[in-house]
Amino acid sequence: MNMKSNFLVVSTSLNQDSKSRVMAKIACDSLKKLGAEAEVNWLDLQEVELPICDGGRAYEHPNLPAVKELIEKADGIIVAIPIYNYASGAMAKNLIELTGRAWTEKTVGFLCAAGGRSSYMSVMGLANSLMLDFRSLIIPSFVYADGNAFDDAGGITDEAVRARIEKLSSELIRISNSLKRAA
Ligand SMILES: Cc1cc2nc3c(=O)[nH]c(=O)nc-3n(C[C@H](O)[C@H](O)[C@H](O)COP(=O)(O)O)c2cc1C
């Protein structure tokens, strides 16, 4: 078994001014800083075009193998999600529909950007599906930030949110590494 840890940060918002993408970048930097020798990869769905899952021909898309490989080789994954209509944005769900079993037994943490405070349970549908279908281990302390956590330029102004992202990153490392050692 490769003992060098491997982490992946996925940004799923297609908005060029995405706030969850800002959160994802902070997580990526934290993992690089805290993860010592770990390999940290970045997957931005604004940079990699993926088809909408149709349960058929979409699985033959040429961009899919590289994306699946990034997920498969990761010990732990942080997924940054925009909240739309009281649920995870469709691109995050679409990614899981396209890559399915690649998520098996991964440790997964979520970063959510929302407009308001009341959608804080929105990520649970996605979390449940990862747990039930692929036995992913979901880190309970996900990060939820509403519009007040950001300035007009999209930078994070709420230091508590930044600290929670760093905490989630360190939890991802701690849990993934413990599971790797125990395997
Ligand atoms: C179609 C749409 C639906 C949205 N639905 C919600 C919602 O249910 N709850 C909420 O708090 N914010 C909602 N928002 C606000 C977004 O969550 C917010 O703009 C967030 O910053 C999106 O993440 P992003 O900046 O990474 O794209 C919605 C925005 C859009 C465009």
C-alpha cells in the first residue's frame, strides 16, 4: 500500500465569482500546509467539462477517466458546494452520479456557500447518498458560510469560517491517515 497520503479538493460551482471556490482554495492551502508529505490535488469543474449524467453514453466522455482517477486515488476528499434550492448544486450531484464507486470508503468533508442561514441542512442528501451507496465516511463538522462571511470582492471576512475550513482540513488528514494506518 502507498503510505503517502493523497487528498483531493473539488470545487463544483460554475459561477466565475464562486464563494465556495474561495473556500475550496483555502482548504487546498491548509491541506498543503498541514499534510506534510501528502499529495494534494485540485479539481475545478469550471476547468474540466463533464457531461450531464444520463446513465448511459455520458460514462464514455473522454474527460471522465482522469476525474475518476483523481477521486479513486484520494484518501480524503473535500467537496465545495453552492447551495441551490435548499440542496447541493446539481454539478456536485452530477459528479457523484458520473463517478459513483470511485467514492467507495473515502473520507469526505463538505464546504458549503449559501445566500442565507436557513439552508444549513442542504448537503445532507448528498452526504446520505455517499454513506449509503459507497460507505464514504462523512466528517460531521462541515463548513457552511452565508453571504455575510464574504466581502464584495468575494474574499472571506469571517475569520471563524476560515478557522472552520482549517479545522475541517486537519480533521480530513487525521481521519484519513488513521483509517489508512488501520487498513
Ligand atoms: C438558483 C439558485 C438557488 C439558490 N438557492 C439557495 C437556497 O436554497 N438557499 C440559500 O441559502 N442560498 C441559495 N442561493 C444562493 C447561493 O447559495 C449563493 O449565491 C452561493 O454563494 C452559491 O455558491 P457559489 O458562490 O460557490 O456559486 C441560490 C442561488 C441560486 C443561483
